[in-house]
Amino acid sequence: MRARDDMNRDNAAIARTLNEALPYLRRYDDATVVIKLGGHAMGSDEGMASFARDVVLMRTVGINPVIVHGGGPMINAMLERLGVQSTFVRGKRVTDAATMQVVEMVLAGEINKRIVQALNTAGGRAVGLTGKDADMITCVADDPELGFVGAPSEVDPRLLHSLFRDEMIPVIAPIGTGENDETYNINGDTAAGAIAGALKADRLLLLTDVTGVKDASGEVVTELSAAQVRAMTEDGTIAGGMIPKTQTALDALAAGVRAVVILDGRVPNAVLLELFTSHGAGSLIRQA
């Protein structure tokens, strides 16, 4: 009798959860959501498997997810293992030809395929890409002193639209092509923002290892306008590593993305909480 009561309570809880999520499921039908994957979710097999299940669920309910990933720590480890010496300008690594070869090997080979495998194991149909495929991302040098570090100058989303029609999940390594066929490494957040802008995505989700944008008292701000972000940056409230993330958000909004969310990837099911619950997760940034 007790087991049956427990099951009934569980079923009732599931029903309440589904009833709460239903309006949000309908809201995102055929929506495009670009997710920048980094931090905790990439650091452990358990985190990767959980993230993959969440993304496959998104695809199952009609969302078009696009995954863009980074891989800085893995690149650093491989450079050290191979004995590739690095030089730095203003604290940033110079990406010369030898370094770029390692970057492409790690991002496009090791990391990208690990994410693809996790998604396929979770029941999805994922395909691994770089920005070089179908000339998706064209780059210019971000800073000539930094070598092959690129800034997207153009993003062609036609390949992604084709994959959406076949219900595939694109997984993109942030590597692009220069005007003279050079290969460029792109900051993962920057690449995700540029891709989201080209797709006019409904959401850009930036997974981080922090809880979101914080105000002067240290509390997470759950919703901000672009004007508030600029004001908080000018007065120093937004500082350090949060500045490039909020700038990516502002650039994406200007390119036509409906909203950007900076959220804590350490929280289980963070992307589902953001999309399918009333309270969301992290800091949502809109144009106004």
C-alpha cells in the first residue's frame, strides 16, 4: 500500500511539473537556441552526460539547439604535453601557426567529437562542425599581434538551417576561415554570439561557472536591459571576466537575438530550468 501511495505522489509531482512546463514548451516550439558550452559541463563525464540529455530533450520538444564549445584548458594541457612554447602579448597567448595546429586538433577533434558522442548516446542525432565547414564563419584578425586569433566578420547560417530540417543537432568548434584561407581560433563566447545573431536566435545561453550578473551588493540580477548592462559596466559593477560575456550579449542583441542568458552551468539541468520554468536561471538580458 505504501509503495502505491509513493507512486501516486510521484505521478502527481510529475503532472504538476508537466502542467507548469506546458506553456513554455509551446512558447519555444520551433525556436532556435544557441548554447555556449564551457566550464563544469565540459569538465566531467557526468556533467557532459546530463547536459546531453537536456539538449536531446530540447530537440524532442521541437527546439532547434546549436552547441558552440570552447576548450581553453584542454588546449593549454595539449600545448604543454607537446612542448609547444607560447608567447604572450598583454597577457594573451599569441596563436602562431604551430599553436593553431594544436588548437584545431583539440577543438575540432577531441572536444567536438566528445560532445557529439555524448549527444548521440543520449538519443540525439548530432553532427560535429567547425566554422570552416561550408565557409560558415569568415574571420578577420582580431589583433595582428596575437596571430591567428580571429573575429567573425560574416556568418553564413545556411548549413545550420539544413541541419534543422533534418532534426540534427549541430556542435560547432569556434574555428573560422580568413579571407586568404587562413585558419583562425575564435573566442567561444564571441563565436556563439555571432552564430546566434546570424540565426536571429530566440535565445543565446552562455553557460559559465558563476551564478550570473551581480549587482553592487553581490546579488544576482535576474533580468537586465542592455542600457542597464552598459551603465553597470561604466560604473564598475560589471568587471573582470564578466565584461566580455555581457559585451557578447549586447552584440548578439544588436544582431537580432531576442534575449541572452548568462547562467551557471554547474546547476543540474540549468538550460531546462531557464527555458521551461517561470523563475528561469541566471541573468536574462534583453534589448529593452
